[in-house]
Amino acid sequence: MTANIPEIFGCNVFNEEVMKARLPKNIYNDFKRTIRQGEPLDMNTADFLANAIKDWAIEKGATHYTHWFQPMTGSTAEKHDSFISVGPNGTAIMEFSGKALVKGEPDASSFPSGGLRRTDSARGYTAWDPTSYCFVKEGSLYIPTVFVSYTGEILDKKTPLLRSMEALSKTAVRFLKLFGNEKVTRVTSTVGAEQEYFIIDKKMFDQREDLILTGRTLFGAKPPKGQELDDQYFANLKPRIAAYMAELDEELWKLGIYSKTKHNEVAPAQHEMAPIFTTSNLGTDQNELAMEVMEKVALRHGLVCLLHEKPFEGVNGSGKHNNWSMSTDDGQNLLDPGDTPMENLQFLTILCALIKGVDEYSDLMRLSAASAGNDHRLGADEAPPAIVSMFLGEELDAVLSAIEEDGKYKTQTKTFEIGVNALPSFPKDSTDRNRTSPFAFTGNRFEFRMVGSSDNIACPNALLNTIVSEELSQFTEILEPFAGTPSFEQEVKKLLKNVLKDHRRIIFNGDGYSPEWVKEAERRGLPNYPSTVDCMPHYTDEKNLRIFRKFGVYNRNELTARTEIHLEKYSKTVRIEARTMVEMARKQLLPAALEYVDKLCAAIATKNSLGIVSKAENALSAELNTLCDMLYNSIQRLEERIENACGISNVQQQAEAFHDSVLAEMEIMRSVADRIELIMPRSAWPIPTYSEIIYNV
């Protein structure tokens, strides 16, 4: 482990420090002005930048460069070209032009496009995102880019995020001027994505076809010990895990990722890495990069990193808690309530904008975290329910009540007295922590806990930015006529009171897991979309399309394409899982069970010939034989249901068939197979059990 963190941090990143050292002052200033003002990059400047970046990358051992982008596949994409060119007399020289830096041309029809691109209309473009730093990894220069079609439609996850950040900045700057913030010229959404994951031994992984093909266990009986003793959370790190985490930190630091926190999570074999806050676009790039590094470093330790939201049934799933806030270019955190939130009118107005936005666009919040994997996680084991609500805590709730009732706010206690003289008292946070809340205020930010561990955080942050842009825009239109007048404060409080009257229903500070909350949410009129299939069609609701078009984030074709892509991916994911179950059940589980029944029957026949009656063997053989018949019948039904679902051409109807019919039969098959596992001797069961997998490292 390298001891000097400041020395290695960002050593593989072409960051501000490197730019200042390697670029002439005029080139550096031109480049920074391009970023600040959103102007096209001058090609002369681009050529100079490209040459400087190439020289730096070659010094770092790079021989190739790649445009690194985030298509709608759920992972990143890259095509590597060498710097090599033909020199005089056939010699090799290293060249890299400004054109190669700023533009690439991947085949757009080979990525999910929702019908926007066909094989006969294949051209697409990657374009450098200069707001995100280039970096060197594994012998290549990585250039963060966006991905668009030949006709200009967006085909990636990052472009909408960048568009939404621009919209939020313009809207928020105009809004802040109402409160006397004249110096602010830019507002940036920020994010810190806490990344949960499982680590298992690769030898166990290699014996499980379901983990290899789908990332989760499709079979597996509940082990004798799960997480009921609460002895895993924050527990001492096991040696192999500690060694893995140490190397992971170092690799992330080299790439300029502020890996801050590491610990054991609640479930056996589950862990977490949390970074320091950064801008949403950079945080998105870094999280995608972090997931890749996590998986590769694990392999070097004979381990496998599982990023699926629910790899093991019956224990906690993994989320990616998306901590979201907004910061100004003069250093303000716009979600910091200050010491006296009742007196911080700007904060309260932004808070009410969020309350109104989350209530009006809860469907967008839900679908931003929708996937086949996350459907298995939401609703229990410290994952929030599918019903979107907001948690604010006692203090802010009291402040809002005072606004609604035109009453006085009584300051809450700010200090804990522990009752032990040797221990100091310490400040009390303004909110508790509610792990059942999808969208919880945690002091100076909102924690969106719905996001799944394998998700790209660009989507939820783009939607959050767009929603807040819409609400701040509406508030600004209402309040601008009163700006600078004696009645401004009164008009603000009047607006907040009306917003709370209409939208307080979205605030819920209780237990989101309780059956009572489901009934209460229905009484309040809050939507409940349990699955991806339920919520995804709302992407193109007219109210959603209106705000996306208003702020230039999506057009109708792009939204329709995204809906189709998500539904197709859902169906394909369930289809792969179902086919994997059929193969494992037919080729591994059922033959093993039948072979054991044969052994039992042979033993029974031998004992019967000797006049010995074995109740245990007779009972076991009868029970196993019945279960084998049930498993065989389930295999037949599942194959038929897969075929029927695959024959449906409409993407929505096909997704519904995979959810309602295929997934339902998969659950039946699993329950039968898991009952067989509990009866079979370990030596006869063909795949590693949960006990072997999650307690093996």
C-alpha cells in the first residue's frame, strides 16, 4: 500500500493541476472559457490540447486512446485506437489531432436505440465532454464523451444529465437573484453515490451458472444463519476483504476518485464504498469507473464483486444511495438550512420547490430507479418501498407546520447530554435517519435511496435536476414581480403556505415498510408502482414530456425510445434468468435429486429383502419423488411461458407477460428446488449453498 496519498491521488488524471503545468496560459484560459460559457471548442485550441494530452498520456505508458461513453446498455463502451501513424520512410510516429480528441464515430445501430437508429442508418458520434477529465488506464487514454445519433438524437445516459445541469443552473441563478444573490453566475448539482456491493470467492462463483449469467442466485435455500444477529454491520474487516479494499482505494485514488469510506454492510458478504461529493457529471463518470475497478481488483484477489441489487434472496439487497444537492460558484450549499432554518427563507423556498416537484413527478422519481434487478430489492431489508415519499425529520416538519399555521417556531434542542461526565456533549443533527424513506433529507442534502447498486446515476440525477428546474421556474415567475419590494417576504410565505397545503401529502416520516403506510399512501392519492412494468410507461405522460421539452432534456422521440429500451431490457433480463433456471434445473438439480432418490430406493429394496423397514428412507424418497415431479412440471410450464412471452411483439405487453407469467413461474420453481436442497445431503447437491457462498471469504 502506498503511504503518500496526496502524491498518488489523481496521478493518472489530466486534471487542473496538470493542465496548468502543461498548457500555455492562453490555451488554458481559452479552454476554461469554453467550459464556463458553453462555447464550441476552437480547433486550434483543440489541436494544442490534443498534443499536450497525448504527450502526457504516453509518459504514463499509454499507447492507445479511446472515446469512453455510456450507452443505454447499462455499462460503459470503448473502442481503442493507437497513437501510431506512418512517418517518413515508413517509420512509426505518435500523433493525436484535435479532431480525434473531440469526435469519434461508433456504429450507433449496434447499441440500444429504441428504433432511433437502424442498420441502414448506422452512423453515430461521440463528442468529448471537456467538463470531465481525461485519464489513463490499462495502457489507454480515456476521453469521457457523450453519444448521439447522426440526426442528433441522444443515445447515451450522460447527455441528458449535462442538459439538465445546464437547465438547472440557468433557472437557479435567476431564482437566487430574487433573494439578493447577484454574484452567483452558476449553480451545479452535486452528488455523492454510496456504492453497496457483495464480495464472494471466485471458486464459489465459478460453480454457479446463475451468478455467471445473471449476476444473482436463482436458486438457494435460506441458510441457518442470515443477518438476524446484526453482527456484520461495521464489523472488523476480514483479512482478504481488508486487502481488497486497500488496493481498491489506491486504484480509485490514482484515478482521482475521492474514495472516503469503506465498511461492512448489514448482510453477510456485503460491503460499501462512499466517495466525497462532486459535480453530478463527474460523479457519474467516477461511479461508472469505480464499479469497473471494483470488479477488476476483486479478480486479482481471487474474489468476485457482485453489483446486482439482490444477488441473495432473504438478505439485504444493494443500493446506491444518491446523495443530491446544489452548490453555487461562490461556495453556497443551497440545501444547507443554516442554524435557524425558520429564518432562512431562501432554503425554505427551495425545500418547498422540492416538495412540490417530488409530489407532482413521483412517477419520474420511481422510474429513474426502475430495473428488473431493483424490483427484487425495493420494499424491505433497508431498501425503500416503491411508493415515493419524502422524509424531512422533526425539526423541518415543525418549521413547515409553523409556516402553514402562521405560528411561531420553537427552536429544537441542539445538544445531546450523554450523562457520563467524562464524555462531552455533542451537537444534535436536525434530522434522524429514515432508512425506509425513498427521498430523505439528511442535513444538507437529500438521499435518494431508491437507486439500485448497478444503476447508472445519470438518469436519477437528470430527472431530479429537471424537476427542480421546473419548480424553481414556476416560483420565479410568481415572485419576480415582488422582488425588491417590502411585500416580497410576505409573498414568499404566502407561496410556501399554498404549496404545503397542496403537496404536504408527499411528506412521510414514519415506517415505509408498514402495511398501514400502503393504505395511508393510497388514501393520500400517492401512486404505487411495484414493478418496472408498472411505472415505465409513465415516462411519456404528457406532463413529463412537457417539462423535458421545456428544458431541452428530451424530445418525444427520445423519451419514447428510452421507454422501449427499458421495457425491452426488462424482458430480456427476465428471459435470460428464466432460461438459466430451466438449464440449471434440467441439467443439474433434477438429475442430482433423481439420482439420490434412486439411491434411497435401492437402499430401501435391500433393507426390505432383509426384513428391515426404514421409515426415514421411505419418507425421504416419497417426499423427494413428489418434489422431483413438481420440479419437472415447473420446468415444462416455464419453457412454455417463455415461448409465449417471446412471441408477443408489443414491448409493453411482452414485459407484462414476462412479469406476470414467467416471473411468477420462476418463483414457483425456486421454491420447489429450495425445498429439495434442504432435504438433499450436501455431497449430492450440485451447486454451492448460501452458507458456503456468503460465509466463505
